[in-house]
Amino acid sequence: MPADPSPAAPRLRAPHAAFRVDARVLVRDLVVVMFTLEALVVVFDVWLGYGRVFATPDLRAFFDATLEGGFASWLAVTQTALVALTLAAMAAAYRQMGYPRRRWGGWAALAACFAYLAFDDGTQFHERMGTAFAEAEASGRGIGAAFPSYYWQLLFGPLFLGMAVFMAGFLAQELRSARLRLLVGVAFGLLAFAVVLDFVDGLDADHPMNLYARLAEGHDALAFSLFGVRAFEAAIHLSRALEEAVEMAAMTTLWAVFLLHFAGTAAEVRLRWGPVRSPRAPRRPAGVRQLPYPYARSIPSLFRQSARVLTWSWR
């Protein structure tokens, strides 16, 4: 029977999707969008959340930057989680690029730090632990009795300080650009400023270091006309909203630093989406299984010799 001269039908291949991203344009747009949202956090808080625009408490709580479960809280937790995912992807890429373990492991450790920060911010873990410590008897003895502000700073301050020292030391070795190092310094300065705001927020009104009480003196009439509360209460609320915005601005700065560094160290990153096929083992005839040594060599050779004898007898 003559062979079919028509060419064989081509095999259908799955469609491919390719994306090309300009890293610097992406970082620029990301920074503009995030800084805009962070400015809106303060504007929405003052105007819609605290400014008595809405009569419904639920709507005011949604725009209140000092409450969990609102717009500001969602934005902060989402941003920190995305920074952690970015660092995890960088660690995986550096591992594939053949970086030493201490280098890609450092980026993986940073990813773990930011993943914890996202968990902590979303669950208010350090605030809850500080409140539990304040209700315990131990808080009335020793350094707990002398500490003037929130107890979470006393409990978790060493942990956060250790994270900051590790991050500063690791990034000082990894970052070659002076501009990126400067941006890291700016981000650390913003975080330190946010911690100072939170420390002053936790002081008693009559504490000599409470600057909000000094600033609020003589402004009760203005505060009542704008927010319906005393000036000291308004100052505390506005400082908390500013603290949230400053923390998010620091996270945005660090996010931009990580992305710019990755763009400068990885010229091209490719992601293959699909089933991963492992190298195929040599095929064996159906019904034949691999036998342990020494039978794996002796029995197949016996079969080959028997086949040759049968073939010679048939001929």
C-alpha cells in the first residue's frame, strides 16, 4: 500500500503569552500611586472619618485611619504582604541565578520579616500582647512600672530593632548604589519618626514629654468647631493618622528600593507557566520490572541469549 504523500498535520501548540515590563517605569508608577493613596488616607481620615461628614458611624469608621478594618488598615497590610512576596520572588530568582546561599538566604530572611510584619499589622498582635501584659501583675513591677508609654514597645522593641539592624547590615552589603542606600536611610528615618509618634501617643496627658498636650493648649474652641472634641483628643487622633501614613510611606520607599535593585541585578527574568516534566527514565518493555542487583544484569542477558537460540532454531 503506497504511503500517503500528504504532509502530516501539525501538532497544536498551546498559545504563549509574553509580557515585557520596564522596571523603572513600573517603580515610578507604583511610587506615584502608593504615595497618592497614602496622602488620601490622611485626607479621608480628617475630612470623612473624623470631620463628621457622615452621620453613620460605620462609614466614619471605614475612613478612620486609626481603626482596624478600614481603608487605611487594608492598604497597609496589603502593601506589606506584597513587599514580602516581592522579596520571596527575589530570593527564588537569586537562587536560580547561582548566588551563594548567604546572599539569597538573606533576601529570604527579609521576606520572612516582612511576612511577619504583615501578619502583625493585620492581627494587631503586638498591641494585643502589650494589652495583655498591662493587665498582668508583672507590669506593675520593675521596668514595667517605670515604662511611661505603650507596653508593646517594651516587649517587641528588641525584636523590631533586631530586624532593623539585620536589614541595615544586609542591605549595606547588597546595595551598590549610593542613591538606593540613601533611600533606605530615608525609609528608616520615617519608621523611627512613626515610633516616636507612637511613643508620645502612649504618654499620660500630664507627662512632661507629652508634646500633644502642650500643642493643644488654647485650641479647644477650634477643635470643637471642626471635630466636636477637645483639642488634646483631636491631636492624638491626628498623630495616629499621620503615623499610619508615615509607616506606609516608609514601606513604599523600601519596596521601590527592592524593585530597583532587582532590576539592576537581574537583566531578564522568565517564568514558565505549565506542567513541569521531569527527565524520562529509559523505557522498559511492558510487564518487565527492574530487579535488584545482581539479577538486574544476569537475567536480561539470559533472555537475550535465549532469544538468539530460538531465532537460530527457527531459521
